[in-house]
Amino acid sequence: MKRLALLFVLIASPLWAVEPHEMLDDPVLEERAREISAGVRCPVCQNESIDESNAQLAAELRVVVRERLVAGDSNQDVLDYLVARYGEFVLLKPDASGANILLWLSAPIMLLIALGIGWTVIRRRPTTQADQTLSEDEKAALEKILRS
């Protein structure tokens, strides 16, 4: 029973990241805030969204998101504000445009280059064909080995 309770606590722990005093009274704005927060990386935790993180900076960012929404900003305006302050690193799913397109495409490009180099090396490998016939001395030595 204790294990089951522990499992429920571990599963539900990310839900406790957003404190009740941070939540907005307007359910529509709160839903928008949760949607935005789910796509923003916590600068402290780095692999969690600010919606899931218990870090102090994540809590401050959640408050900033809600303040910007109450001020009338659109979702994109809030994201632009956060990117302007923290860079594109703050986005869990950065855009695949501009300089990021190079990062998105570098792995497949490197794979194609490696395959091309490998294919070229294999095709240019010299094929040495040694003389397959045996001399008379070699034939005699072989016969001697096979008989014994």
C-alpha cells in the first residue's frame, strides 16, 4: 500500500509545481498560461517546462507569463517577450528557421556525407587479384600434406 501511495505521489508531483497563489481567476487565461508554460523550458532544470518545475526561477517565469496575459498580450507576444529576455534556449521546441535550420539539418547532412565518403572509399579500394594458380612445387607440397 505504501508503494502505491508513493507511486501516486511521484506521478502527481509535477501537478504541484503551479502554486495556488499563481493561478488566475479567469479559467480561459489560466488555460492559456498553462499552454504557454508547457512550452517554455525552465532555465534551471533545462529538461522540464516551467509548468512542471519547482525551481524558484520557474515560479517567477510562471508569474511573468500570467502578468503578460492579464496585460492583454497574445500567446505569441508572451513567447516573444521570453525569447527576447532568455534567447531561443527558453523554448522547448525552437523554430526550425534561420540559424536553427542549420542545427536541424546538420545531422542528416553529416550522415549523407559519411555515406558518400564510405561509398567512395569502398568503390576506390584496389582489387588485388593474386595469381590463383599453384606452381609445381606448391602442388607437390599440397599433395604431400593431403596424403599425410
